Amino acid sequence: MTRVAILGATGYTALETILLLLRHPHVKITALTTRSDENLHVSQVHPQLTGRLDLHLENLTPEQIGERADCVFCCLPHKASAERIPALLAQGCRVIDLSADYRLDSPEVFEKWYGVAHPDPERLGKVPYGLPELFREQIRGAQLVANPGCYPQTAICALAPLLAKKMIRPNGIIVDSKSGASGAGKSLKPHLLYCELNEGFSAYGVGVHRHQPEIEQVLGKVAGEPVDLIFTPHLVPMERGILSTAYSCPTREFTQEEVMAALREYWANEPFVRVVDHLPNTRECRFTNYVNVTARIVKDRIVTVSCIDNITKGASGSAVQNFNILYGYPEDTALI
């Protein structure tokens, strides 16, 4: 039995992580933390957990967490995670960080895109990126795992096979993504009020979204050369889900059957990547850890379409998948 603590237990990803771990036969949730001193029972924050988990949200020190937990799921915002994680590692805890703090390899790139100096810059570039489909062996045995971003997973799973097989050029790629409102988190923001969000559809973060360097970095490792792309996210009036459409230039003329065969071959042994013939819909992946991917040839472009549940596969599901790899449990435990 592995003892687990969840830091920043008030948000959507924390709740999803708790719900998944309550199904896990080898996990005991032993601590939930908050930066507040209110000491609320978890059912007061997440009524869905009434009668299912008898814990209070506590403002615990790293030493107290280390006494109670073997593994920590860190659901704190960026910068706040990296300020706490070194002390947790010093206590002997394994940590799965759901923030962006350890995803990028360069402190300079992190500061450029996140606007703050990294609190733990020496670790950047040494932490495995927690996308098991590509980095399973690096994750195995790690003390700290950088859980991937939600948008990047859709882009990476759609484009990695084609870049790895040199079927598309590494530049001129456009990734157009749509996400539900839960991707913005639980804190109150005026543009997420019902009357502002409902019946509307808008782009945001054009050219400046923080997931762009993450996508480029990972795809560059797959391609073996720098990848340059434009990433544009959109907010749609739904609770959860991401659908991404990527447009890329082929290196020669391919048929749609060749492209689909390449996707199927590349992901053949991955239990949570489904290469489908139809055009995916976010409903198909809702509350699951699956990625649905397909492709079409349109004029002189390869168009790939992928979708996930942004809270499950996009955050908490991937985190539990990484946890299973770290501790040698079957990878799909609590996820199917």
C-alpha cells in the first residue's frame, strides 16, 4: 500500500486525482493540503467526497507530509510547486508535479514564458517529462516527474509519429485547439462567469500561450531537430475536453492510408492512445484517460485531429498513470 498526499487539494485536478485514487487498490490517501489555515473537512470543499474520504485540508510542512506520505501529487500553481518540491524530495517523497514548473528544460525559457525566475533552476532539464507514451523508461524509478500540460498532449500525440517518421516538415505547423472552461482552473475569473462564457467562443493567448514552448520542446526531441509551430488555443462553453486540429506540410506526397498506418504503427502498444477512422468528438474521451487521434489529407497538407478529457488524461489521469509506472503497478490501474 502506497501512502499518498495531495498538495493544493481544493482545485479541479486535485478532486479528479482523489476520485481516481479512491478506486486504486494499492493507495491510501493520507494527507490533503491547502495554503489556508481554515482546516476544512474535504467534504466542505468537494461535496462529491461526502462519506468517501474522512480527511481535513491542512497547512502542513514538508516534514509533516514526509511523515505521512510516500508519494505526493502536487496540484499547486506554477512557481508555488517548485518552492515546495525540493523540501519534499529531501524528505524522501516521490513527487508528481501537475504544474508547469519542471516541464521546460531551460530556466531562461521558463522565465520568458512564465514571467518569473524559476525557484529551482538546477533541476530543469533533469526531470522526466511525464508523458508515458514517449518517456516511460525515464519515468520509471524517478523521484520527480513533470506531468505534461493538457493542450500539449493532444498536439504531441497527433504529430509525434509523423515527425519521428520524417513524414512532415518540422516547421510551418499550425496547432488550433479548443478547450472547456475547467482548463482555466477553479479560481474566480470574470470571463468564466456563466453570462460571459455561455453562447460565446473566443481565442486567447494568441502567440503567447505558455504551452507553445512545451509542445515545441517535446516534439523537437521526437524529431531530432528544432520544431517551429504556431499554437492558438480557444475557449468554448463546455465544462471539460480539448480538441486540437494540427496542419502540417508533408515531406512528400502521402495517401491518407499511409498516414493512418503510420499513426497506428507508432501507437500500437500504447493502451491509452486510440487511432480512430472517424473524426473524434470530445464526448468520446470524457472522464477517460484516452487520447483519440485521426488524420486526413487535405490538398497539400496533413490534417491531424486529436481529443482528450483535459482534466483526466490532460492532468490527473496522466498523473495516476505516472504513479503506476513509478511504483510498478499495472499502468491502467484505476484508469479503466
